Amino acid sequence: MKTSKFKTLLFSALGVGLVFIAIVGTNLLFAPVRARMDLTADKLHTLSAGTKRILAKLDSPVEVRYYASRGNNRLPGALKNYAQSIEDLLSELKAQSRGNLELKKFDPEPDSEAEELAKLDGIEPQMLQNGESFYLGVAVVQDPQKVPLPFLSPQREKLLEYDLARAISQVMSTNKAVIGVMSPLPVFGMSVPPQMMMRMGGQQGQEPWVVINELKRDFQVEQVGMDVEKIDEKIKVLVVIHPKEISEKAQFALDQFVLRGGKLIGFLDALCLADNKQPNPMGFNMGGGSSLPKLLKAWGLEFDTGKVVADPTFSTKPLSGRDGRPQYVPSFLFLTPEGINKEDAVTSQSDDLWIPFPGAFTGTPVAGLKQDVLLKSSLKAQLVDGITSQLNGQKVLDELRPANVNFALAVRLTGKFKTAFPDGRPGAEKKDDKGEKKDAEKKAEPATDMLKESAGDGIVYLFGDADFLYDPYCVEVNQMFHMAFPRNGNLALVQNLIEQAAGDAFLMGARSRASLRRPFTKIQQIETEARLKYQARVEGLEKDQQAAQQELSQIQIKKEGNTARIILSPEQKAAIERLRKKQTETGKELKQVRKNLRQDVESLENKLKWSNIALMPLLVSVAGVGFALARRNRQGAK
């Protein structure tokens, strides 16, 4: 008996040992093999096609130096998982590079050679509350080029692949494309004279817009004046932001730029919030809009700078009213994939765009030009007065009448462009004896060197909003780290567009993770339908109120001499009492109808949210009970 038990124990121990050896051996055998499944909806953990194409272009070794503090728990606990994610992504990049990407890992301990190398590579130490520092950065090197990513912030995790792919692309590039930027807004920043700093509390001025800083990382960016007569030949892509009151002379320069093959990207605006030089006393921007009237007319398009798009489908509660409660702003659009052209390469990666008070492009392009709509409103949208939409969004919402038209918020024109100045270069401005401008010459100046038509197919991008690029509606700036983090997909879309226009579209796919908001689109649809249901009753009650007020004003009130004594007949007194009572009752009913609307919307929201929240646990519970019963039945059958 004892021998039998000993054999059993021996065989059990040997079995466990063999299993352990098999597991260890399998791990060692397959350790070099990287295989995993990406079950996320947007394939967040799979290298994008753009990144793969960049890596495929590598024809010489590129060294990636990864600096991450590890020893003695110097890396904050909250960053440890993120640091491992960075290392995993770098390993994937290396595996995809066909041996042309070399990955080196360093732990920059204090006073070590690794720390000195990190500083030489431009990796910045981050300070902890206890005074100690840590490193978490990457340097991409291919002599003589070096691109450092000084600190890989977890807030920028969705852009991690793009940042790494862009750094690899930059070290391979020897010449940067030249991008021109024309705008009356301080997009390049604004310095403050020393004598003004005291009045401004010591402020140093305004920093450049983040979009400009981001473009400078990839391109040579040149500032172009609003009074330019000719666009420099070296500029291949020109970005025009809010061309307010642009002269015909400058439009002629843009016209010739497009005809010679330059790519124009225009951000027009019907109500520019960034143009806040002269806000009214209530704090609202009354600055108006901007357009390219001469060019748009020649291209067959129209852009009304007094009208903005109000769209309940894409509006939400982004702003706080004077009472501190969220209010609907139907002209502040939060575009979801339903309003984005997912079939176009420029916008296919976008899923969440903020467009404050946009204008719309109408009309039909002239013969020879093709229009592609990149961004659009829903069919429930309407063009409304821009100032009213800013001052009284609720009024706009209550009076909204769906136009059953998908208004074009951003378009692309391609084809053979013809000049908007067939009579020649516009005349110069006259000036009086004091040097002040007078009316421009109507007579054009003949120009033998001007182009009448583009030699090949040209391309122009037009957006109905310039605030699309403005920092408050585009990014969130971390003042501590001096870094910007995307609020939405605005910045990514602009970078995609300019990179494609400049000739290198490989980075487009890598930026798709910049914004992955999942709005409750079904709730927004339900809210819109509920408002339309109550809207007729609300308008009827408001008309009753107005009729009662008009009837009151028509009652003749007579005064005796200079006294303030009002003489009313019994009939007039009775009529006034009746009308005031009607006004009171109508007002109460109107409040009740609006209250019912809010309750219905909130009830529908809660039902939908709870159904989504409770559905999955319920399905899991039902499946578990079902499996348990099935198993019990099988055991009973045995």
C-alpha cells in the first residue's frame, strides 16, 4: 500500500514538473512571436495603414531611443501601465520595419550616462512633488536628423502612434514643404510693447495658435500679409483664416495662386468668435463674418456672412447661461459621423468635430469644376440670423423650421479654374492729399503676365468656419507642461488636410485616434423629434400672447388735461381685465408645455441610457442561468 501511494506521489510530482517545463519551454519558444487580437471598435491597438507605409519607406536604419525611469519606483504608479503600452507600440513598430528600425531602451538613473544621453537627446525630466524627477520620452535618430519627443504625456495617448510615426517621417525628410498662412487674426501670436506690459499686469502677449505651432513641426510656415499682391512661388499650400474685408488686390493674388497650381485652403466665417477685438458690452462678438466674394462668385458658390446654420441634430448643451444652467445653442455644432463624409480620404478618419456658428456654402459650381461636400448639416437644419443665434439660442430653437437640405459646411472644388478677373488686375486704391484711402479704381489694369485659366486640375478647400482652428474650440492647453491636447478631431482634420495637400498623406491614418467621442446620437434624435412635437403648440400659445398684447395696445386710453388721471370706460376696464387674464393663463400654459417637453426629453434620455447600461448585465445573467440549467439537465440525464 505504501509503495503504491509513493508511486502515485512520484508520478504526480513528475507530471507537475513536466507540465512546468512544457509551459516554460513554450513561452521561450514563442516569446519572439507577437500575436494578439484587437477587439476594439476602431482598432485602436493595430498599426494604421499610414504608419505601415511610412515604415515601408525606410531604406536605412533609424534608431529609436526610449527613455523610461524604472528603478527604485521612480516612475509614478499611474504611468507604469502607460509606459508598458509605449514599449509595446515601439516593439510593433520595430517588427513592422523589416529590420530598419532599431529600438534601444534606457533607464536614466540620477547621475548616470543614460541620464546625460537623455538630456543630449532633448528628453526633459518631469518633477515629482517630492522633488525627484523621472523621464518618459523618445528620441528618433537618423544622422544628421534627430527628432525628440521630450515627454510622452498620457493625456496625448490617443496621438501616440501619430507622434511616433511623424517623428520617423521627419528624420527621413530632408526638405520641408512651405505652407503660407494669411489671416488678420493674431494666429502667429502677438507681442506686447514694454510700455503696455504694465497696463496689462505684466502679460507677455499672446501665444501663437496651437495649429500654427503644430504645422511648424512638419512644414516651413510663412506668414502672408492680407495686402499681398503676389503669393511667393515657393509656397505650395496657402491657408487663409477669416479673410475679413479682404481687398480685390489680395483676392487677385489668391486667384493667380490657384491658377498656377497652388492649393488653397480657406476658412471663412459667418460669425467669427476669435475676432473679438471689439465685443459689445454684453460680451458677445458682433464682429461679423468673412468671405472671398470675388472668387466664390467666379466659382459659382455663395456664402452669406449674415446667416449661420442652426441644427438641433448636432447641437447639445455646451454653454452655460446667465443662470449657470446649461442651455441649447443650436448653431454650435458637434458634428458626428452622420455629418462627415466618411468616403473621402480627408475626412474618413474624423468622428467628432466642433464647429461654432458655421456658415453654409450654397450655389452650383460653374462648368469645369466639381464639388465634393466634406462636412454637412442634417436635414433638420436651417439658416438663421447669426446675431440672434448668439444672443437667444432658445428663440432660434423654438422657431426652427427644418429646410430639408443638407447644408454644405465644408467643400472641395477640383477641376479647371478660370480667373475671377477676366478684365485684368484690379486697379490700385486712390489716396487723397492726407494719405487716406478713397474709393478704389473701377478700371482694371491690363497684365500681360496674368493667368486666365489653370493649366491642369486645381484644388480648393473651403470651410464655413474659422473658429474651427481657434484654441478654445480645438484643444486644451496644459500650462504646466506647455502642451496641447485635442478636445476633438478639429486639429487632426486640418493636419490631415494640409499633409495631403502638401503631397504626403501617409500620416493621415495614424491620427484617427485623436478623438473618439461616443455621443448619444439616438438621444439627440429623440430630443429633436420631441421638440418638433411640442413646437406647434408653443408657437400657437406665443401667437395668442402677442394677439392679446396687440388688442390691449389698441384700447384707447384718454387723459384729461395735464393730469395723470386715466379715464376708462366700463367696457375698456372689462376688456383689459379679460385680456390680462388671458395673458396670465396663456403664460402658465406655455410654461407647462415647455416643462412637459423637458420632462419628456429627460425621460427618454433616462430610458435609453438605463436600457444601454442594464442590457449587457441582463444578457450575461440570462446566459449564465441558461448554461447552469442546461448543465444541470445533462447531469440529471446521466
